[in-house]
Amino acid sequence: MAAVVIVVVAAYLLKAAGIDINNLGGNTHNNSGGKASTSAKADFDHYVMALSWSPTFCDSNKSGHQEQCAPERDYAFIVHGLWPQYDRGGWPADCAGKNAPRVPDNVINSVRDIMPSKGLIIHEWKKHGTCSGNDPAGYYRDVRTAYDRITIPPAYVELTQPLKVTGAKVRAAFKQSNPGLNDDAIELTCDNRLREVRICMDKSLDFRSCAKPKTKCKNKEMLMLPSR
């Protein structure tokens, strides 16, 4: 009886302290919706490098975003982000919460040619970079390295006329320009236009298969708006 009383009292004290006795020693990952988690830094399995087709983004966001979308800007593929991912699905996000370190100006300037928006650079650091295990400088060094390991197909570097493509053709072009890049390492997003090409990479920033490859847009015909 004394042992039972001790257990009951202990449980009461833990509850009063705000500790969930049903979760002691358990996994604190929250996979609800497969998206947000405040997991420990670097607790992830692989990366996705998201390359945005800038003309589609700018056509959809006609007001604002002048750093990227002003008339004199003629970007083609730009970096949307380098995103830590879980093999089981989903991803960590906002790992530092409101305590995310500031991104220094020199770090921002170091990637402005491939991420032509200060707001985007800061947002991506807070949401994704803080989960990488790096400081801002280290995270954006990895962004640069990942981008430099991907060769953009020559036909997409400077597009002067609208181009009709299928998802399969875009995948084939990226595979041809990037030896070792397999079909299951490439994902696309689209509506009636190509929006993004997403490439899965391991923590060493080498190509790898996506954990749960998606075939969205694979056989769909879509438009690539001109970059000039």
C-alpha cells in the first residue's frame, strides 16, 4: 500500500509540474500532417534542393518581389531553398523558433546571385536552415555547394521564347546534364506551368533517391515562360 501511495503522489507532482507522464522517454517528434516539427538540430535524413523557375513565380506574384521580379531581372532557375527532410516523410521546421540567429549581411550577399531576395534568404534560414545543424554561414555554404553540384540543362539557362515541355522531358534533361542523377531523385511541381524542380541529396550533398518519390507532373504538358 505504501508503494502505491508513493507512485500516486509522484504522478501528482509530475502532473503539477507540467510533465506528461505518458510521454516520459518517448519520441517528441510531431508528424501531424507530415510537416512541422521542432526536433533537435541536424535530426534529419536528407535534403531537398528546390529550384524555382523564376518566370513562373514572378508571373504569379505581379506586385512586390521587385528584387527578383523587376522588369530588368531575367532570372531562370533560382534557389528556393535547401530543406532537411525525414525518410519517413515530412520535415523539421523553425527549429530555433524566435531565437534564430541573425543572418549577417555578408552571408546574405554571398548568395544573392542564386537567391535574389533578402526576404527569401532570411525566411529560408529561419524555417529550414535552423534545422540543419549549421550556423547561417555554414548553411549558406551548403546551399552554394548544393547549387553548384547541379548543372542546369543548357536549354533552360536562357530561355527567350515560351517553351512547351512535359514533366518527363524536364526530368530527362536534368538527368542528361547530371550524371548519377536518377529519375527517383527528381520531383517537379507545376500547374499549367513548370514551377519547381526539386532534387534529393544526402547530407554530403550528393544525389540520392527521394525517400518517397512523387511522380506529379511527370506526364503533364506545361509551359516554361521565357526568362528574357
